[in-house]
Amino acid sequence: MLVGLKEVIAEGKKRNMAIGSFNTPNLECLLAVLDAAEELDVPVIIAHAQCHEAISPLDRIGPVMVALAKASKVKVCAHLDHGESFDYCKR
């Protein structure tokens, strides 16, 4: 289920655990992180960094990240990690 960062952090506090954040620059990484989170029944943060733009443009991977987060059985926060310019962050 797609949730905001506050909800993921609150879940971590409630369960006395850290929340992993993973850059997921391609579908294989994204599926691996979400499958592991579901198997372990833990919330997770999936992230995209601007430095991955050449191999996985935000316009393509972003909607996939959001759709898979919504379909997940665990709480998932989608996060833009390391935006290098204000214009990129606005996207």
C-alpha cells in the first residue's frame, strides 16, 4: 500500500525497527525490494535517484514504482532520492 514517509516512520517506531530505503533504478531491483519486504512483513522506502536517469528515466520508472507500491501488501513510501536540481525535484 502506498503511504507517506510519516506513516512508514510511525510504523517503524511502533515496531521498534529501522526502515530500509533502497534505490530501485530498474524493475528487477524494485521487485526484489518489494518481494523481500512482503516476505518479511516490513514497511519499506523505494527510491529513485537522479543519477539513474540515463538508465531509468523518472517518467518511466516513477509510475511503475507508484503502481507497485499501491499493490503491495506492506506499507511502501516512494521517494525521490538525491534530486540534483530544483527543476528535477519539481517533476
